[in-house]
Amino acid sequence: MTQFPQPHPSRRAARVQLGQSVLAAIQLQDGRRTRAKLQTVSTTGGLLRLAHQLAQGDFVEIAFQIDSGPVHGMAEILSPLRRTTDGAVLQAFRFIALEDDDHRRLRMSVDHVADRDLLGLRSSTFLSHRV
């Protein structure tokens, strides 16, 4: 069954960075393809680093590989946030549809990274108070 990720009205979905080298393949509705780096991701969307800005409101297919496996879904491109000093564009997207397995893999990876970050934060806080 296809998932239609919905943001929780009072709680923002956890956003995580999966690493520097998570590449995303993007196919636009007209068949053109481009690549991006996945800067951050959540179960409802993410942030892409692109060479060229995509049009706000475009519907795209997006695919990327994470530790728990491949994720492939449909997304809507949101407004670009800013240009970086090297000319790249940071642009947000929101998932419109994900198959159950893709949603499960994405949720597992996001939860794993969020838990690891939380544990790391607690460890460093604990250590700094012990010294």
C-alpha cells in the first residue's frame, strides 16, 4: 500500500543528516533527469543540494540509497532556500507518495540516526559534567 506522508500538525518530523555522500537521482515530469546531494531528510521530506534550481511546485520522482536500502518516491519541489558560496542551490521537497517498504526503510534510517545523535549528545553531556 502506498504511504502519503502527512506532517503532524503540532510536531515537526525529525530531520537528520545521513552523511555527506548520499546522492539522489531526480526525474522531472518531462523526463529530464538530474542529480543532487541529500543534505537532510525526514519521513515527510528533505533538503537537496542542486547545481541548478528546480521550479517550485514541480512533481518529481526521487530515489536514493540509505543504509537500510533504496528509497524511491514521488515528491513536490518547494521554494529554494538559498544559494551556497559555490553556486549550488539548497532546495526543499516534500514527499507526496512512498510505497510501504520505502517508507519503512526511510523511517528506520531516520530513527536510527536520530537515536544515535541523541545518545551521542547525552554521552558528551554526561562526560562534561563528570570532569
